[in-house]
Amino acid sequence: MSDETTPTVHDVPVGIEATGTRTETDSMGAIEVPADRYWGAQTARSLVHFAIGEDRMPVAVCRAFGYVKKAAAIANGRGGRLPQWKADLIARVCDEIIAGDLDDHFPLYVWQTGSGTQSNMNVNEVISNRCIQLLGGELGSKKPVHPNDDVNMCQSSNDTFPTAMHIATLLQLRTQLLPSLQRLHASFDAKAHEWSDVIKTGRTHLQDAVPLTVGQEWSGYAAQLAQAIERLQQSSEGLYEVALGGTAVGTGINAPQGFAEEVADELARMTGEPIVTAANKFAAQGGLDAMVGASAGIRALAVPIMKISNDIRWLASGPRCGIGELILPENEPGSSIMPGKVNPTQCEATVMVCIQVIADDLGTTFAGSQGNFELNAMRPIIINNVLHSALILGDACDLLREHCIDGIELDRPQIQEYLDRSLMLVTALSPVIGYDQASHIAHTASEQGLTLREAALASGAISGEDFDRVVDPAAMIHPG
């Protein structure tokens, strides 16, 4: 079959009904591959040489490769470098990859060549063999659609893999992490408004402080989340620049002029993201700074989420011998030995997720510093860490909201009791009777077990009428 002849494309569902193995070849020679899989020789070799642990290349990367290969095929077809029927067929198979129909055919481990060459070839081989199947040809023959010459035309692993990394991360942030965070922020904001009139004792240094409302406290949580969301959006903007078109070292060898811009435009159209070609391909391929920046944005989310989760479990501690201001939903039994015990498990799980995200970011940061000359060869660990962090943090936010935040209630009598007993209300007396006299009253009340009012009146520094007028918690939450 010549490239000029438009072949018949058969409507064959995804899947290969075969058993045993078939022989495929690459530049190293022949190797057996499973007969019911679309991958070829280079994928098979990688499975032998890099069978390290159980960490597989995230399927999101392989789906992102679907966009990369489709954009390249469209550009190559439009430029006459590929026959239009071949470009269309490659694009059709790429759509199957993007839809997840071929997920089972991307088996490679994270721990592989640092450039991601084997994952790039895994995708190329799958596309090639799936195209051949649709044409009624012989799997593994590389005819009439060759994994290198056709699917990988005008490309290199060195520019396709970082481009797939950027696309996978952008899509993960847009479709999962950011929506989860926005829903969690909305829940905190709703609680802040609901509890805007409930006055409580503030705490600094883990000690009693002047009063505020529960709503004010929770508005702080909501604002921290809003600020972190904004930082994540800003830190991920570098992902819009993609390396595709730089080929091997950034010069664009074997890619025609305008190819980089054309494929970037196609990627923007397909993904809905404002993707552009990287202004400097040498930076885009020699470093992975945009990925490191996005990772830092995810880590910056984990920091306030951990702080807030810890606050919630401390404020809910008890119920009899802790702070006990919050009543958390009772999701499951908390102890195998203590009947009736219920623990703040959703907060604990969230804290552990945040710890993992911070650890992932540390690995990403270190890997990002390990680029040498025209290539950073630590790509697989970086994309695995970033996607892992985005996935687990997004899931944790949804579950924290659903199983904890939305169902939290206040123990109002407990909150009022703490407020009534607080010695830090004395702060309002300082402008009236002076800091030293106010401090003496607070210490006397603490040492003698008196109420603040009793100690103040006993000191003779203020009358009962003036004390009741000055020491008013409701006035203290909105001074001036």
C-alpha cells in the first residue's frame, strides 16, 4: 500500500483478541510482546529493564500524549508531510487515547529513562499498531503507519514528554484540584457567615487571648484558601508555554519552520488552555522550572489546609476533657478498645495528605535542580509527584468538605463558658486603668480563682458599672 493510496479504515472496536505473544522489532533486534497488547518492542524492553516497584507512569500523562500526537499529526497533515488519510487516522486513535479507551496499553513504570523516551515510544507504538489494526494490517509490521517515521514525525521525546507533562498538569488542576478547592472554600465561607455572631475566646501561643467571633476565625480560614487558590493559579501559568517544536536539544532540527507555533495553536484549541510555544526551547527542555513552580503552588495549598485541619481537630478535642468548641460529624467508630470513642479522622487523613504533598514537592524541587546541559533527565519523577499531589489533595479537599466541614456544629454553651472565664478580657481595661494595674488584676484572678470582675472590684481600680461598660466582649470584636 503506497502513501498516495487512501486505504479503507475498518470500524474495529478497541481490543485484540489474541493469546500468547508476537514478535516485534526495534533497533536492538527482536523481542516478544503480549499478543493482546498494542505496544511494541521498546515498551517490552522497558518493562524488563525497569521493573522497579509498583509505580506506573500516570495514565494522565499518556492521555496528554494523545493531545500532543494529535496536534503534531494535524500539523504534519496540513503541511503535506503526512498523507491526509494517515494524519486523520493517527488523530482518530489519539482521540481514543484522550478518551481513556487505550489506558490498559500504557504499562510502563515511573522509574525509566529520565527523558521519558520509553513512554513517548509506548504511545507511538500503541498508535501505530492501533492504526494498523483499523486498516486490517499486520500488528508489529510498522506498515503503513510507522511509530517513529509517522507518529513521531517532527518530534523528539525531549520536546513531547515535557509538553505532555504540562498538559497533564493543567488538565488535572482545572478539572479536579481547583474545583475541589473552590468547593471547600465555599463551605468555609458559608460557615463564616453562619457563625458571624457567635463570640468566642481567641487563642495565641496556645493560650487564651482577646475575643473574636467564630465567623471571624472561619473567615480567616476561607481567606487563606482563597489566597492559596490564587497563588496556585499564578504559579501554574508557566505551564502554558510548551517545548514541542524544540525536538532534540531545542534547535528544532527535523521540524519545519512554524511547526512549533502550529502545534501550540492546536493544543490550545483542543484543551481549552491558553497554550503557546515556549519562547526559548533551550530553557524549556534543559530545565523544568514551570513544573517546579506548579508544584510549589500545590505545596502552598497544603500548608494552610494542614493548619486549618489541625485547628479543627484541636477545637473539637474532647468531648469532655479537651477544648470541645466544635462538634464533628461522627463518621465511624474511633477505637477498637474504647467504646463510643469518635476521632477527627477526616482531619487526620487530610493532614497526612498535606505531609505527602510537601514531601512530593521536596522531591520535585530537587529533581528540578538536576538538569544537565540541554536536558533535565528527571522528568518522570517530577510529573509523577506533581500529579500525585494534585490528585490526593483534590480528593482530600472534597472528602474533608463532605464528611467534616459541612456537618460541623458548635457547642455554644462550651464556647460561652470559656468566654465568661477568660482572663484576657482584661485587655479592654488597659486603656482605662493602665497596663500594670490590669495585669495585676488578671494575675490575682488566676491565683485566687476569682472571676475577672471580682478581682477588678477587689483592686479598687474600677467600679462595677465601669467594668461592665468596658469589659464587653461584643464591643471588643469590632474595636472603634
